[in-house]
Amino acid sequence: MDKNEISFNNLPNAVAHLIGEVAEIKQLVEKTHLPTVSPKRVPIGIDDACKLIGKAKSTVYALVRKRLIPCYKNGKKLYFFEDELLAWIENGRKKTVEEIARDATDFVNGKRRANARY
């Protein structure tokens, strides 16, 4: 079907043609179903880790020595994974003043409810 043939009068034919094309594409995709490939985790070195977390190399070495940062050692080399470093950063999140106030209010209200039961 040529794109110049589409008009209001032959719109049902154009839609039927498109439905047929989509069905053909669907069949091709189902026939050539490729296995999903999971992306491999690629380790990064100390320099890339420093750039990622914004710390000096000496600071990262100190964190490794204190076992405060996720890392891997093979021989004399240190390796890190980006996702683990980002999760480590997220775990260090500080609460905002509003979140602390809300938690305090929730805690006090919970205590009041608990005391009201007895």
C-alpha cells in the first residue's frame, strides 16, 4: 500500500494493511526470539572509583583498610563495582530536618497509641 493512497474513504483498508504488517512483524520477532543478554558487571579500578565517589585516593585506601567501602582485592590490585559504590553512597544518606520531625511525630504518636492500649 502506497502512502499516497491513504484518504478518509480508504482509511479502513489502510488500518487493515497496518494490522497485517504488525502481525507479520510479531511473527518474525517470535521466530527469532533471542535470549536476553544480561549486561556484565565490569570492575573498575581505584582511579575510576575515586572519580565516581568524589574522594581522594588516600581516602579510598583508608576506607578500604577500615572495611567501610565495598571492594575486591586480587593480588595487589583493588577492584570496585559501580553499582555497589553507588549503593554505598545511598546508604549514607542523611535525613532532612522535615524527615526527622516527621519521624519524631510518628514515634510520639505511636507511643501514645501503645500507652492507650493498656
